[in-house]
Amino acid sequence: MTLFQLLMNPLISLNNVSKNYGVGLHATEVLHDIKLDIYEGEFVAIVGYSGSGKTTLISLIAGLITPTVGTVLYKDKIVCEPQPERALVFQNYSLLPWMTVWENISLAVDQVFSKWPKSRRHQHIRHYLEMVNLSNATQKRPSELSGGMRQRVALARALAMEPSVLLMDEPLGALDALTRGNLQDEISDIWCKNKKTVILITNDVDESILLADRVIPLSRGPKASLGPSIPVNLSRPRNRKTLNKHSDFKNLRKHIVNYLIDEGASQSKSSKRKNFTLPNILPENLNDPARYVFGKRQPKRSPKVNLKALEVEI
């Protein structure tokens, strides 16, 4: 955290946030006592295991759900519903299949900038289509696009809303390695140009170090909590080929991975062991005419003979 940030109020604050699913005895605490401050212009990556509660955390910040305990604040105001200043890029693209690329983006732009003249909205859409290299695919529908192109549409739609905070919930998780690498570079370039506040949810440690200013590990759930904030003091622009040989990159990766492994191991040791009493039932042997009922072998029974069926006319 810089001195400038210390003098500023955080853009987003999570104050002692916990989130439960279920009711009463069946309730499960997914997130426990989350404390997090995000400052304007930061690129923060939250990295953790699958199923640890990362999507729940980003949904709380987006306003899609509300915390069971604690508060989520945006500019010192309680977050209780989604708003255009917090745009969310989903992992599964969330594009309307019957609309073209242009129409999917236009739907968001028309809602947010309804007072703009049509010509200005069209120019705005073209700008973000060019930013994600989709100018030649404006009239295609999602079914005609690759996974990487669909994610670019989702990213362009979110950026076209001109949000103060861009939230990304594992946006590259479903892509192949080559497409994922290309989109990582594009996201990094876009952030360097716009300097928007970005919160990235990922389970890829290398991706978090490549893109973020600081990385925060999330412990294994249930009752997941955030670990220490780890600054990434690597100069930009970052090149993955160079980073792989950089000692600072290797040390950061080792530090984050070791924290996640050690935290997961400590949670598994502290979890209560449950003992189960199994019923005394033996499997039936189909090759033996004897029967087993609740572990007791039953004596063989003589087969019943239908005497009438044996009567023969002499």
C-alpha cells in the first residue's frame, strides 16, 4: 500500500463479513470474518481453491447477495444491490444467445447511457469492440464464436459500462492455455491504459502474479478467510517468459502456494473426525443357496414340491 493510498479512503471495504447458506442447524458458514480494503486504481487478485467461496466473495462485492454478518461498502455506502459502477465478468460468459455481439454490448450501453444520442452510443460500442479485437465479428451470435471470443464480448460489455470497479470471477478458467495467455495479455494492456480498479478471482497463482498489484490468498472453506495481502512489486509491462526466470516471481509464487498448502493442511487437521457405526450386514453369496440376514446365516430349506404337478397319468 502506497502513502497516497493511506491518505485516501478505500473505494471498497468489507468489514467483518461472514456469509452463511442454509437455515438453523443446517446452515454452513462459507466465508468467515472477511476484512478487505480496495483502493482506487488497484488491481487486486484473490486466489484460492475451487469451492473455497471465491464466487460468493465477488458476488457480495457486486451486490448480487448480501452478507449474513458485517457490511460491504462502496464509497462508504452500503452495497445492497448491483449497480453499473461495479461491472461483473462471469466465468460462463452470460451472453444472450439470440443476440449478436453488437446487440449484447448495446443492451448494456443503452441501459447505462440511455440519455446519450444514438450516434454517440454506437461510437462508444465500436471503441470497445476494437479494444478487444472483435470489430469483424459484430453480427455474429455467441454460438458462432469460440470460447475466447465470447469472453472478449463479455469483457467488452463490462468495460463499455465504464464502471469504477471491474469484477472478474475466474473469467479465463474455461479457456485453453493458449487463449488464456492471450487474454491475460489483453487484460493487462487494457488495465495499463485505463487504470480502472480491478478485482480478479482466480485459482491460478501464476495468473494472479502476472496481472495484479497485490495478491490475497483465500483459505480453504468452509469458514474461508483471507490471508495476508502480498504486494507484487514487479515492473510493468510484464512478460511471462521473462517472469518465469525472475527470482522475485519465483519467490512470490512459492510464498503464495506454500501459504495455501499450509493453511489447507492446518484446517484439515483441526477438523473434527466423525465416527460412523456400520450395520452388521453381510453380502449375499449368489453361489450359496443359504441366505444371510443381518449377519446371521440361515439354514438351508428343502425346496417345496408341487405334488399335483408331479402326477402322471398311467
